[in-house]
Amino acid sequence: MLLAGLTLTARADGEQGEGRYTVVRIEAAQLRLVWLDDRGRPLRRLDRLAAWLEEQGHTLSFGMNAGMFHGDGGPVGLLVIDGREMAPLNLDDGAGNFFLKPNGVFFVDVKGPHVVDAADFPRGQSGVRLATQSGPLLLKGGEMHPALRPSSASRYVRNGVCALGSQAVFVISERPVTFHEFASFLRDELQCRDALYLDGSVSSLHSPALGRDDHAHELGPMFAVIE
């Protein structure tokens, strides 16, 4: 049984480049972030998360990787779970997609879901229930990140998130796509104005309703809808 407000589409109506996309729309009030088990150990994979929840009498209705992480599964940037800051905001410079400024934060507070430039995220803001930082920020105010080039030859299975009203909209490509194709789909087909890249190559989705159980990759924090 799906929770009310959990909408899944096996293939989005639009395409960009060679990609097709799975889109999952979730009422943000149902969304959670999970990183550690009850003994403080990183869960690392969606199938492990599902099994851990099953032991407690719960079902994982939706799961997805929730941003970039270190080799031990720890978050590279901000992570807030159930109102508790587990890792701080990271505005450092560095190499890799996370540090392609601007990067961003997806968070949920009493007003709903949001995607913002990490530099604009108010430190110490009260009322944030969950938050994760990743990069790059694919879209800001409807404008594409300047580093995303149509001529790029770099193709991966990619996933990301935007916020539309009370819903968090999660997207994962079904075939390898470029950054530009992926961001274009979010902007042009889904009408996202602010969107955050979650990852590529390890992008994973768990959805019993779609017959999807990606568990080939070790992950860090994970999004979850739990029955």
C-alpha cells in the first residue's frame, strides 16, 4: 500500500538527449533522512535499510541516495536528521562535483521543502526537520549552473531533487545522461526553478511499487518514506 501523497511515474512524459527519467513526487511531510542504524553504524545500502526497517515492523516505500559522502559513508556537507545537525554546512573549496559552486541544500521545515544555494542557507535556523547538502546546484531561480555544458561528453545515470509546492520531486535517469540534459529535463519538463544534484554513477532508487530495488552501490545518507 502506498502512502497518500506518494506518486510514482515509471517514465516521465518528456525526454532530454538519450535519457528517460523516473520521477517520484512525495509530500515532504512523509519524507525522512536515514544514515545510521540503532547502533550508530552507517547503513550504506538501500536493501540494508529496507531489511533494518523490516526488523522493526516497518516497510520502506521509497528510498534514494541523499547527497555526496566520504568513503566511510559520512556526509561531505550539512546533514540534519529529525531536527538534529549530524554534520555541519560545508562552504569550503575543493575538487569534484560537490565543490562546483554554487552547491546547494535541500531541506524541509514547517513551510515545506526547499532547495537553496548553500551560501544562502541560514546557519542555526530553527525548525529545520531534515536537510542534506550536495552539489552542484543544477538550477537557481530557473538559471542553469554555468559549468553545465551542452557539449559535455560525460554521461552517467544521475539523480536529483527539486521542490514544487508541498512536494519533493525526485528524478533519476534511466540511462546515462549529461549534466546539461539532466538539468534541462528538470527545468523544461518538470518546471523546477531550483534543483539540486544528488549524485551520478551510484544513483539508486528503491520502490516496491515500481519493482525497483537498486542495491549495487554503497551510499551515505538516504532519503526514505517509511510505512
